[in-house]
Amino acid sequence: MSNERFDPSVADGRWQRAWDEARCFEADSTSDKPKTYVLEMFPYPSGRIHIGHVRNYTMGDVLARYRKMRGDEVLHPMGWDAFGMPAENAAMEKGVHPGGWTYENIATMKGQLKQLGFALDWSREFATCDPDYYGHEQAQFIDMYEAGLVYRKESEVNWDPVDMTVLANEQVVDGKGWRSGAEVEKRKLNQWFLKITQFADELLEGLDSLEDWPEKVKLMQANWIGKSQGLQFAFDLSNGEKLPVYTTRPDTIFGASFVAVAADHPVAQSLDSDGARDFIALCKKGGTTAAELETAERLGFDTGITAKHPFTGEALPVYIANFVLMEYGTGAVMAVPGHDQRDFEFATKYGLPISEQFVFEGAELDKNAGFYVIPGPSGEDDWELEFYHDFRKEALETKPTHGVEYEYLNPDMRRLLNEECGPAPFYSSKAAVDAVIFRAESEGWGEGTTVWRLRDWGVSRQRYWGTPIPFIHCDACGVVPVPKADLPVKLPDDVDFSTPGNPLERHPTWKNVACPICGGAARRETDTLDTFVNSSWYFLRFASQPADKPFDAAEVAQWMPVAQYIGGIEHAILHLLYARFWTRALAHVGTLDVKEPFASLFTQGMVTHETYSRKDGPREIFYPPSEIERSADSAALISDGQPVEIGKVVKMSKSKKNVVDPEDIIRDYGADAVRWFMLSDSPPERDLPWSEAGIEGCGRFVQRLWRLFGQYDAGASGEDMALARKTHQTIAAVASDIEALAFNKAVARLYELTSAAEKAKPSASRNHAIRSILLMASPMMPHLAEEGWAAMGGEGLAAMAAWPEVDDALLVEEEVTIAVQHKGKLRDTLTAPKDASKEDLEALALASEKVQRSIDGAEIRKVIVVPGRLVNIVT
């Protein structure tokens, strides 16, 4: 065995087939073993897996295999998030059916995943575009409708007038349709919504129970839900009407210099002038995302109406503004340009007053760095507040900051604070906010109110490749659900993508149906569901797959919540929030007993690679790593030998072509080397730079372990207590590292133990070390482990073997290393019993030849002994 190289091209396939034949990784819900559910966010079948997939699934695979070795019944499934625009785009561009394109990609990607030897329960595989799956989704949607969690209302959308379709916010680029390039319009359409806002408090409070979620993810979700307490009041308008507004910073109310309303606000719609109509039409062009509104030029139209300031009585001009949306808050804002950058830019453009309302106690303005620095509490870092150079050029934007007090500058505000809070040079923002709210409530013109940033989830999509919304429109009976006996409502196969717009809307027969109530002529709903719905419950279907319903609650309870969920930080808000909502909604309707779907969440870093490019006039042309000859400090294109520019190490992407094909690497180095590389060096939450040298090193280590396994000698005897202790300490530490997903630390420990075993003489302890290394490496390099296990005469499959046991007595160090110093310098290091006395340590130190040479016959005046650590000799 030791004379032959490990050949992954033969071994990988052999052991993958063996696992399949033994059905090693099929989870048994009826098992009485402790249950562990490990899940990575399932992939979109785009055509091929990428290195990012490999890292993600390798992490989950190691944990799943490890938990199986520890005696758990493990559920580690795989499926496909298969609906969405890419398939529909392929249909339009390539003249293929979205279903055929999708299932071909699934077959390709499944084969690639199998090449990596992942311990997946393929018996539970499904794609979200399978009618069996989305039919159950339709049934849940109807359940939620009957429970009052689904409704329809008119809502503003992005409309592409050329493609004749609604665009998602991310499909609007610079105010134009991403495909047609046409100016996007805002239209109002009847849309389907889910009442996620009904669960806003629960979703926010539930974050506190998620102790094993990253704090940054919980903060992102909390900010998205956006619970805030502030002041609700109404301006008296000069036209005799009232204009409701809400502000989270009523302590800045004296800095208000204008009021802005959305283009579709009743105040704007009531204006009868060409100028107002033209401006409203202009506002209806462009996207509706917060990001787009943030970057768009600030535009306004003076309505000629004024609003009376509730404190000062000042007449504030009312503008229609393109940065205000009717869907957010009241559709009107009290603008304070001194403390909001958006308001500042608008006020600067239209020559409106700007006044600074407060400064911070103890704040120092660092104009070079561009922010205020406020001393933090003892032991904490200083706070850096948002960008602010010069009050004449920038607004000081800030949210209430814990532990910081403000010096309010407006004399009216200072009088109010003096009356309500007592005289003081500085006040907390909370005290100031409460004082303004108290005055508003006592005078009867406003009240303290809690509002939420979260809006109900609009799930209507005007496209073909998605879950058909299971409702029927009848002129006599209204909008009625499809009877559950008629589910699934399947997508028609004969669709035409040659004409822009939703193929379901213009299908000649599919949408025509009899009303299930009166039997009269009716039409199907032609909108399909947002694909985020598909991924909001897939983890439940993995856990339980009855034919007659979406899942069995009792079986789901055996597995849920997911013990470890792994995926990218880009899904921190929407996917995870929607999955948490959907789970709660099912509990609300009584079909599920679980509220939080994911007990522990891990967001892995990306795999990165340097870029290679050349300039071609103004264009930059990128080249893939496979076409590059790389040397120590330069790179050249293989085809012509000419140099290319080496760019930054960035996330692998198709646009930069810095993508490494996993299939090529598996072919050259084997699956285990690729898996080992994904776990080495970088902590898993950080980005992992891909390097050819790194994967080559992993390939060498695979062979190194293979040679070590070949030195296993079942007949060897004798003990090596130092190696035995090292082995058991490593077993315990690697187990702890894997549980904590600290895979790079586990890898480092296995390197150390491998080196120790290689240096050791043959013995029973060495055999135990080699066997333990194999078992500890098995979750990480399973094909190599199986090959070695068979060669060592192991029983059954290594994948089914138990994790090596730890002798707790050997975790305690019996010997310690003692440093011996003379004249302030280290002269020798000695090994001594852990409980050695001071006298014994002194005698041991003085017996050292190195120490005696240093002393060189000088008189010893003092010997200082620190037990277990140090002997210091003074002459």
C-alpha cells in the first residue's frame, strides 16, 4: 500500500458507489437516535456548480458526517431552488422551454455534486418547479388566505412599457428596464400580499432567542423590520386640509423648513395645473427601490400650499418630491435638512432654510477623516458618527446614539427642554424626544406612536416560470380559491415567449376555467408567486414528504428546527426573514408546531481569486485562470504568450472571469484535495483566496496521509505515552472545532498529529494515532479515509464508523516544560513532572550542562523558582 500513490480517479467513484449501495446517508425519521438536521441553502440550477458552492456544501458535509460518527441520525438533504427569471430569460434568448433548461441543469449539477462525495440524502431530492412541490405550496397559500394572511390590493409597480411586464426593483437600472432599456413607468396594479406585518413584533422579539445566529445578521433583520417610536401629528395646511406625518426624531422639529409629499399623495393628486401633472408624470419614471431613491437627483415641485408649524406657527412650503413614496409611512415627510442628507440636498437645490439643531457633548469634529468622534464608554471603542465635513455642505445625519448627550442649539427647543426636563446643558435624545411628544399630547395636536419599516410582502409576479397563484376570478362570485382537490394548478407547457409580457396572460386556453362556486365562465389568476415563497418552506418538505399534504407536523417535529443552517450573508435579510415568517404563519394557521426554523446560522465567506485582463481601447477584457500562465510576479495569456494585468483578489464572478471550474480541479487533484483546501487556512466566515499552490499543497497532503496509513502495523506493540496523549488531546480538540465550525483549526491540529505520528517509532500508540487520524479526517477526506480503512482491515465503511473515543485521563498534561534562565537569558528548557517541587526543579536546572556552562563556576546567589514555568538563576 505504501509503495503506491493514492489514485482519486479510481477511489472516488468506487466509494461513492459503495455509499449509494449501502444507502449510508438516507435519514430515518423513525430512528430513536438523537436527530441532527444539517442544511446548506439549496442552489439555483444555473448550469454548473462553482467553487462557492463547493465551500458551502463541504462545511455542511463535514458537520453532517461528524454528527453521524457521533451516533446521531442525520438529515442532510439536497434540492433545487428552480423557479425564477434566469430560466425564462434562457427561453427567450435560446428558444428553449424553461422546464427543459432547468432539468438539464439539475442533472449536470447533481453529477458534479456527487463527484465531491457529499453525504447527501438524495432520496428526498426535489426541485421547486416540480408540480408535486408547488402544488403543496398552493395549498399552504390557500390556508393562509382562509386565515386572513393573504389579500389583494392596488399597489404601485415598476412597469416596462416595451416588454409589457412588471419588473422587480433589481431589474430597474438607472430608471430603465434591464432588458429593453425602456424608461420604466410606475403603474398601479392589483397585487397579492402576505401579511408579514402582522408578525412584526414576533419576528423582532424572536431574534433574541436566536443565540447561535451571527449578531450582524440579527441586526440587519432588526433594522429591516425597523421598529421605531416617534411622533405622529398632522400639519394644518393653507388649503384647509390636514396633512398627517410621522417622525422618529421629533427633537429636530424646530429644524423643519419644508414638507414633502409623494407624487401619488392626495395633496399632489388634487392639484389642477399642467406643471403639477407634468412633474407627477416625471416621478412615475424610474425605480422604486430605497437605493435608487437614495442616489437619484432630488427633484421637487412647489405646490403653493403651506403647512403651519405646530410650535412656531411658521408657514412651511409643501413640495411634491421624487424621493418620497406613498408606500412608506404616511406618504409625507417633515423635512429637516440640517440632519438628513436627502433633505439637505433638496433644500440646497431649492434655496430652503437649513439649520443645525444640536451638537454632541464631548464630540470632536475630525474634518480630515470626515466624521464626528465621540468618546465611548470606558473600555469601548470611540463611536464614529456619519459623514460630516462642513455644515454648509453636508447634513449631520445620526440616529439616537446610546450613551451620547446632545447640546440643543435652537432657543425654542431649549426653553421646551428646560420646562419639561429641568435646566441642563446637555440632554439625551430620548429625553428630548419624550419632551416633544409629551407637549404634543398635552396640547392635543400629536401623539407618540410606534411604527414599522416592514411592509407586507408583495408576492405577485407577472411571469411564467413560477408557482401559479391558485385563485380564480369570477364576475359573479369574485376572487375565489381553487378547490384543493384540483391542486396543483400546473403551468401549461405550450407557451410562447416570442412576444413580450406574461405568457400566461395571453395563453389561449389555460386561463379559461369554470368558477368552482357557480360553474360560470371565469379566468385563472395569471400572476405567479415570488420565488422567495419557494425557499420559505423547502426545509419542511425535506423533513417530511407525505403525498397528500405539504408535510406531517409530527414528523417535522422530529427534525426541526434545523440544527445548523449554512449560507451566504447576501440572504441575511429577505430569505431568512421570509422563512421565519412563513414558519410562523403555518403555526398561526395550525399546521405546524415550530416557530423558528433555524436554530443555528452560519454565514460563510466567499472564495476569491485575482483577475487577469487587458485593455482594448476603453474596454477591459478579462480572461479565465485556465487560459493564464502564472509566474511569481507576472502572468501571460497562454494562447499568445503576451502579458496580462494581474488585478485584485475579488469574489469569483462570471463578469470578471476569475472563476475556477471545480470539475477541472477534481480531475487533476481528486475530490478530497479540493475539500481539504476549502477547510484549510482561512476561518470559514472569512473569504478564502484560491491559489494553485494551495490546492497543490492539499494534493501533497493527501498522498502524505496515504503513506502514513500504509505504515499502520496491526502487530505492533508498546506504548508511546507522549504520542498517546497528543492523540487523545487532538481527538477532543478536533471534535470541539468541528462543532464550532472552526474547520481551519481542526485541519491545523491534524497536520500537527500527522507530523508527530510520522516521527514516532512503531508501537501500539502509533497505530492508534494513525487510525484516529484516519477517522478524524474521514468527514473531511472521505474517499481517502475509506481506502485507508479498507487497507487497515476496518469493519464496514469508514462513513459508518464511530468517532474515536477520548481517554479523559490523557487530556491532562503530566509533564510540563520549564524554562531555565541565567543572566536574564534563556539557557535551557527542561521537561519535568507537573507536580515537581521547587527543590526538584532547582536540582534539575542546576544539573543541566548548558546551565553549568553559563554559570562557569560563579557563585550562585539566588535561585528563583516559579512552579510549572520557570527557574531563574542569579550569580
